[in-house]
Amino acid sequence: MSALNLEKEKVGVLTEADVATLAARLEQDDYPNAFEGLNDWHLLRAIAF
């Protein structure tokens, strides 16, 4: 499982399905390293703002 790598400008074009996929990855917490998980948390935070 790998974290999404998105530029800030692209956060606004994420679909509901993209956010659901992100949430599922975070719920599973099955990342190869802590940094990929952190990237997803930061992405979720960017979406919230």
C-alpha cells in the first residue's frame, strides 16, 4: 500500500471515491513505513481545510 502523492493544487479535484480510498488505507494502517502513513494523514488534513 502506498500513500498518494499529490500537489496542493490537485487536492481540490479529489472525488468522494478518492477520499474513501484514503480513509480505508488509513483505517487499515498497512503501510511499509511510517512516512507513507504520515503522508496520507497530511493529505486528509489538506482535504479537510
